[in-house]
Amino acid sequence: MEINPNAPSCPHDGSALQFQDGLWHCAQCATHYRLQGLCDTCGKELEKLNACGATNWFCNHCNTLKSKSVVQYRLVNAA
């Protein structure tokens, strides 16, 4: 399932998630999610880098800077 990182939907009920306190919240099922970026090469979790208004991702496993256009996203339960 492709996830829009700017407006993700709840993986359980499909309702729109609201961004609160650094997490995505589903009002329907009262669950908090964290958006996780994955490397398109190795599948490992990426480190998010924010600088000068731009967001990039870095893979510590591949030792490579990744553009947000190649990042694969998933929602993980923040509980």
C-alpha cells in the first residue's frame, strides 16, 4: 500500500489521520502512528534530516543520502 506522507490514512479503518505532537492520530480508533521512512535499496529505516527548509533522508546501512522521492513510507504504531 502506497502511503502519502503528507496526508496518510489509517491502516485499520481508512480514515484521515491528523498530525498532533509529532505523531499521526486516528480519531476513529484512537491510535497514534509514527511515519517511518525506509530505504529503497536495503529496506532499512532511514534517518530524517531537516536543514534549511528541506527534508532529506540518510541510510546508515548503505551510507547514502536519499531523496524524499525514493523513500518508501510506512506507518508504525507509536504505542
